[in-house]
Amino acid sequence: MNRGMPVLGLVAFFVAGCGNGDPVSPELTGGSQLAAVAAPQPLQIFVSPNGDDENPGTRKAPFRTVQAAMDAVPEGEAARVLVGRGIYVGSVYLRSNVSIVGDGPANQTTRIVGSSGLPAIIGSSVEGVALSGLTVQAADGGSSDRSSIAISLDSSSGVVLSHNVIEAGGGQSGSAGIAGSDGRDGEAGGDAAFGG
């Protein structure tokens, strides 16, 4: 009789049922329910309107700006930037594997607002990013030919937007178009009364 097998089965079942009572989703762990237990938790960095960008970004000593939190993540490390209720003005430049989680869009309490005609959130060649629980507000277009863009992603993959409110600002008028070429003269018409 192999006594080790039932114990392993019991441990796997017990681990999968721990926490809030919900089983661990196999999709989230690559099919292995034990992988969720062994996986390291990503770095968590905190942001609050009452914080200070000289702080270490902990729950008790948060950063003041979202960009300061993004800049504090060590190169190549995965992290979650947890943003408290408030309004944060200024563009945020995304980094691969660094997600931003707000307080939820229901009351639009965590708001990132673009400034100087730039998008509120900018990502170039990023991957593995999630933006959730945010209200992202585009700045008004800053000058002629400037659009109002809330989120700009270029050459990026694996970016997930969920539970967000995205608001446009006012775009600016474009520059005048160029003059078209002269048209051709029309053909002489017939006499409508005589059908031709």
C-alpha cells in the first residue's frame, strides 16, 4: 500500500481550498494548483495623494506620484503599483510587468489625468501590464494638430485594461488642408423638354 499518494492528494486539495474559500483557478497557475502557493508575490508599491516622492513607497510611507512608483521598480522586476483614491496629474510611462491598480472606477475615485497635451498613460514596447480600477482622463490637445489621447500604446503586447473609465479631453483643430486641383468642365446638357 502506497501511503504517500493519498497524503499528496489531500495536501493539494487543502492548498487549493485555502484563502477566501474559492479554489485556485488552473488558468491562473498554468494548470497546477500548487504553483500558486510556490509563486513569489510581486513587489507592491503604494501611491497616495498625501504621500511624498522621497518616501520608500510602502503602505505607511507611499509615493505621491504614480510615475515615482513606476521609477522605483527595479529593472526587470514584476510589480503592482497600488494607487489610492485621489487625482494624479501628469503622464505615466508604463514598464513591462508593472501593473497599476486603482481604487475602482465605480466612483471614479482614482484618477490619472494627462497634462501638457500628452496622454495620461504611455506605453512603448511594454508587455505583461494590467491597468485596473482607474479613471484615465486625457488632457486637452495642447496646440494645433494635437489630439486628446488618454492611453497611448505603441508596439506593446499583453496589456490588459479592466474595470476602468477612460475619458477624452478636447482635441484641437487641425491645420488647414491643401487646395485641391481644378475640376473639369461639365458636358453640355440636353433639352429636358424633348428628352435629349
